[in-house]
Amino acid sequence: MEAEWFAQRATLRCLARQHPEWSQAELAATVGRSRSWVVKWLARFKEVPPDELAVLSSRSRARHTPPPSTPKAVVERILAIRDEPPEHLKRVPGPKAILYYLPRDEQAQALGVPLPRSTRTIWKVLRAHGRIEVEVPRRHQPRPPRGPLAEVQLDFKDATTVAPEPDGKRLHAVETLNFVDAGTSSPLMAEVSSDFHAETAFDSVVRFLRQFGRPQRFTFDRDPRWVGSASGRDFPSAFVRFLLCLGVEPNICPPHHPQDNCFVERYHRAYGEECLRVFRPGTEEEVREVTATFLPHYNYERPNQARSCGNRPPRVAFPTLPTLPALPEQVDPDAWLAPIHGQAYARRVQPKGTIAVDRHDYYIARALAGQQVVLVVNAQDARFDAVLGKEVVKSLPIKGLVGQPLPFDEYATRMREEARSEYRRWLQQHRGWRQTSLWAS
């Protein structure tokens, strides 16, 4: 467990460094821990140098002094004052009022024991015995506006009007992959297909980049076609590494936070209610036709009530869009290492003394079989530092690196094949060999 905790703390430190605009709740949801845990460790990270590993280890939680306890008789008097207030008090007393009345209570004085001296102690007593219900306030803060084409959000929308195939796919018979600009609320591109998997989705993103250029950020959810696994918390997928090498920030939404992909989700609502449910297309070609008609209607005719549009159609409010940087002719296929410097991954050593990261095996030591180690990314030296406890037991050169720039087309083909391989492994784990064979055929 210590290795997993170590990796979670390293993940939190990397996320806080990469996404300073994220709230504590978003960080907690991404790491899978509580908000108080995030607050505690963020405070600890500020006390030490940025890359220090010792701070990621656990500290003793033992108390230096025994916790004070409130005598049972005093608890009974506190509850009695709460339930039966003094006659001249015409309201239910709170902790402050009880703290005032308790030393003046004759039965409490007759106990001959120390009485609470803080409202916090009385609040704890009332809370423990169901006299106070704590309601956490929900704080909603508007997000700062994005610039045009600074962030593009993408997601799949299921065309539910298309009937499932009798001998084929039962769900998601036809899907639309939508690209929506967060700065203008304008849908930029929509691709319809009955066979969206990691490979075809990757091709759609490449076509978008060729047509519009490279935005600062792509925002998407944890669909396995993007992140390679259901959790998306492990080693960066081929698609994520592809974006990092192009200088595009991959912004993966935390679990249960659809508001982080709100612009494309809001477009999906309009697309579903005003297009799919109205025209009810029954085939892939019909979905493609109604989508091609709805896109200009949404951009140039339909008033949009987003703050950026001011009740005007998106492309009327923004008649011209900025020119984005074009795709480079040469790509450094190892540039994804620098953004994840300091990231950590917990792995259990196999009986042969090896661990697996991505699609590669690394030898640690047979003597450590069954134990969990933490692999910390050292981008400067292109290696993993295997940490056991608080010591680095071995340094492992990262496998799969190319070491030289590649033409964009060659690099895109390489990452497309890796995305396909990752998705096949996911299918084998979650859907079985039969579905994998059907998809591969």
C-alpha cells in the first residue's frame, strides 16, 4: 500500500504543477482521494524543493499526547441543556450559548470534573449525538473565459435513433465525434462513423489538426479510445503522448466532472434535441446528412446564450477565428517525457523479478518478487528511478524511445498503431477474446 500511496502523492504533485488552475475538488477526484488529503499534501509540497522524493513518503500519525475526553456525565448535561433550554431562553441553544450556561448549571458544578472551555468541544458532542447536521455548502464559481481556439473539447455522441445491428453492435451503432471550441461555443468539425475505435478516432483528430492547426489544449473524458484504459490514471496513452509531442496540452477530465467538458456537452444537448430527435435518422448516411445540415444552422442561424456569444449565433459573434500553428514537418517522438517529469507509477514485482510499464518489461530483482515498487520518471536522464521505501533501488532506462526526430506522417502512423494496440489490449481485458476478434476483423 505504501507504494500506491507514494505514486498517488507523486501524481498529485505533477497534476498541481501541470494544472495550477484546477480546484482542490478536481485534484481529489482525479487522484481518487479526499479533498482534505489534497490540502494536506499540497501544503507539504510547498515546504520542500520541487523534486524531493522524501516528502512523498508517509509520516507517523501517532499522537504525542493522548486525546482529551469529555466525561459522560458532562456530555449528558450538555445534551440536557440543548434539549431543555433554560426557561428564559426562547430558542435552541448553540455551542456558544451552552458554553455560557454550562458553568452556571448546578448539576454540572456538582460533578466536580473539568468542564469544556471551547465551543469546538461542545460542537463535537452535539454533532456526535445527532443534534447538529452538517451541510457542506456548494460553491459555484464561473470559469474564466477562454480565447477563441485556445481550447477545443471533443467527445462522442451516440445517435440513438439508429437501430442496433441484429448480429453486430448492440450499443453505439452510429456515433458522432464532435469538436467544439470552448472560446466561441462553435462546433468546428463533426465526423460520423459506425466504427469508432482508438484507430479511427485518432485519424479524426489528425484530420482536425491538418484543417485547423494546433490549439493550446484538447479537453476530453476518460473514454478508453483516448486514455487507453478505463481509469486513465496510469502511464500516458499513445494519444496523450502524441498530443504532448505536438505541444498540445491534453486535459483529461477528472471522474464525475462533466462540467469540465461543458461546451461540447451543451452542444450535444442541442444536437440531440434539435437535430437527432427531430429528423430521427435511421442509418449512418442519414446521420451524416442531418449533421452536415445542422452544423451551419447552429453556427450561423441559431442564437446562442453563452456569455461569449451574447445571444447571437457563434460565428456571427466571432466571424473570424485566429490562425493556429500548423503541424510541424518534423516531430521529436520523445518530447512527451518532459511534461511528466516526476510522475510515479506503482508496480508489483513479478516472480521473475520484472515489472511492466506500458508494453515493455523491466527487470528489477528476483529478491523483490511480490513487493511493490514505485517508478519515478526522470525525464532529464530518460530513466525510471525504482523506489522501495525511501531508497532508489535501481535506475532503468526508459524503453521505446526513438532518439531522433521523425517526419510527421511517419510519426503519426507509428502512434496510430500504438493506439490500436492499446485499445485491443483493453478489449481483451474488458470484453473478451470473441469481441476482440470481431473488432479486429
